[in-house]
Amino acid sequence: MLVIAVLALVYNLIYTFQSLSQNHLPVGPFFWRMFFEVHGESGSISPYFLAMVWLPIIAIPIVVILLVVRKATRAGSVNKLYEQYLQAGFLAELQSTGIVVTISNNTRGPVCVFGAPNIAPDWVAAAVQRVNTGALADPKIRECKAYLGAVRKVVANGFDTHASQANKADPSLPDGIFITGQRNVTSPVRVAVPVGNDFTRLRLIPLVKTAPMA
């Protein structure tokens, strides 16, 4: 919309100067009158000139206002997220369990676990082994199928964008071990921020370099 409005403004300026030149009219006294002229050579209002004159006047301010509001809203969201991270967030490094699940045609990736800051690395490693064994010990065994189904159900609720306590899929796992799916296998580090007032569910944000906000 903004591009179309700018093009319409440019064309209107070109037509305005051309009309002033062809009619040998001075720019100063007649510029704005010619700029806002919407009548064609037949003397009737031309839809083409009407759009060319008024589209930029209406659209450009609206787009600018929307961009300003969007930038302010985005900045507010980033500040709020940063405050949440300072209060209770942490950096999480996802550990792949070796299980790959498909949630939908466009959502597929490995199942990963990670621990809260108070969880020792040995516990995370044990959880990786436990999930892997529970689902892949023998895929033909009914218990393994049920285990994999429970894992898939938990990670499907916010695949790679949220993590849940792993004991929702496997009650034998301790609190503080989280499970999620991973879309971007090249970037295992996530910023983890609690959702709500407890640590049963986390929001995950990939820790990657992004372009500056416009």
C-alpha cells in the first residue's frame, strides 16, 4: 500500500508539472490548484486522477501511524520479555534425545530435553537416555508406542516455541527437566522464560543474531 501511494504521489507531481508547463502557467500561483485537480479533459471527474491525488494523502499518513504504533508495541514487548528474563529466565541448551517426531506436515524435528538452572548436567544426560530408551528400546512394543505418543502429545503443544515439564510425558522424570521439539537443529540454545507464575511451562526464544528493528 505504501509503495502504491508513493508511486501515485510521484505520478501526480509529474502530471502537475507537465500540465503547468504545457499550459504556460507559473508554478507558484497554480501549483496546488493543479496538484489537487481531479477533472479530466472531458471536464468530468476522472477516477484515475481522483485516486492519484487522494490515495497518497490518505494512505501515507495511515501507514506511517501504523509503523510508529508497531515499533512502539514491539519495543514494549521486547522490554517486557527482557524484564521476565532478568527475573526468572535462563539460557537453555537443548539436548537431542534421538527421537524425531512429526506433528504436522510442516512441523518435524527432534525431541529435546534440558534442565532448569538448578538441575545438574548428569540429570539432564540421564533424562536424555531415559526418553530415548522409553521410546526407542523396541518400537514394536506397545509400551514404547504409548511412550512415544505421550512425548509427541506434550511437545506438540508449542513445538520449539514452548517447553513443558518432561514428567508430563514421563512421570519418572524429576521436576526441572523440560521437553520440547526443535525446529532449528543448528541453533540449540534458547532463552527460556517462565509462562505465568511457575516453572511448569516455559517460552523459548532462539538465541540468534537478528537484524535491527526498523
